[in-house]
Amino acid sequence: MARFTSWADKIYAQARDSWTETDEQRYAARLMLGTLAPGSRVLDIGTGRGRDVAVLAGAGHEAVGLDLTPLAEWEKIRADYDRASFEVRGFMDYRPTGAFDAVLDSGCFHHQHPDDLDPYLEKVRDVLVPGGSLWLNVFRRRSDDCAFTENPTAPWTDGRYIRTYVESTVKALLTGHGFSLVSHTVIERDDLRAEVDDMLVHAVRPKQ
Ligand SMILES: C[S@@+](CC[C@H](N)C(=O)[O-])C[C@H]1O[C@@H](n2cnc3c(N)ncnc32)[C@H](O)[C@@H]1O
């Protein structure tokens, strides 16, 4: 059972989901698109309003969006693209019907409960085909003085964990779960007290 408080429900209900419309947040799917074989099957964990599912399905891929919060926009995306689908489900409770060529996690993993981090990455590995790609977009702290640490002992005031990484720790985390690293890209952002950027990591589940 995923450990989750309803921070996102409230934010979406009050239209305070500032991440949805930022260029930075959409960068991951754009970069990913350039690497996918035609007709790939892609899972978007923590899809939010489904912007990336629309981009992926619009490019001809089968895109499945998963989120704990159902959002009204999904209906139009489903109507516009035959190959787009959504499921209201926490990732740890998700039972896919088949493996994915790629997984996108743009801003979801770094909010998970500390006890879920290892099982979550194991599960990402398991839902990928051998050779499949993970595109993981996480917060990257600019310095050790950052208020947001890698191992917060308590959730933020709104109920979500906010975890930040540096290159070496995110790489160690992913290789520790059997992924091979392909690239990482720092995406600058100007919110979060100017202490945090995004880091988009592309990693692959080895073929054997
Ligand atoms: C910062 S938002 C990013 C949304 C989207 N990826 C985007 O780029 O617009 C994080 C999303 O992850 C969802 N979420 C958090 N934990 C989740 C989990 N365990 N399983 C599925 N979705 C989750 C939240 O409901 C929220 O919509």
C-alpha cells in the first residue's frame, strides 16, 4: 500500500499545481521522445494532468498515465488519442498488463515515503522490458546548505516528502538497483528558494 497524503489532491483542486505549465517540467518528455522507437509503450508515473501522456500519445506511442489523483483533463486526452490511457492508482499498487519500453517519472519519485524508495525502484525495473529506459526527473540541490535534504525525516508542511539529490547519489541509487546510466541533464529552475534545480537522469535496465 503506497504511503501518501493528499497533498496533490488539494493542490490540483485549488489549481495551485505550478509545475504543470512550466517548460522545465515538460523537458523530460521532449528529450525522451527523441530516443523512443516508433510505437513504444510508455508508463508515466505520477502523470498529473497528463501533459506528457498527450505528448507521447500524440507522437504515436502507447502512453499510460498513472496518478493517485484523477484529473478532468484525462478525458479529453483519451478522446484525442486512441493510444492514451490513465489509471487512478499509486505506483506501488499498480499491476501492469504487460512490460513497458520506457518509464517516465517526472517529479513523483522524490516525493515518496522513505520506506518506499527501494521497492519503488525495484518495481520500475520490473515493469521495464530488458533494455528499457527510465527517465527520472528529480530535484537536485545546489549546495549542502539546502533546506531540502536527500533524507528528510519528516514530510513538508503540506504532507509530501521533498527529497533532493546530487549527481553522485542519484547515480549510486540507480546503479544499486541494477540500472546502467546513460546521461543526466540539469534543468535550472528559479523557484524553491533558488536552492534546487531539476536533474533528468536517463538510465537503462540492462538486457540481462
Ligand atoms: C509534481 S507532480 C508532477 C506531475 C506530472 N508528472 C507533471 O509533470 O506535470 C507529482 C505527481 O505525482 C503524483 N503521485 C505522487 N505519489 C504517487 C504515487 N505513489 N503513485 C502515483 N502517483 C503519485 C501526485 O499526485 C502528482 O500528480
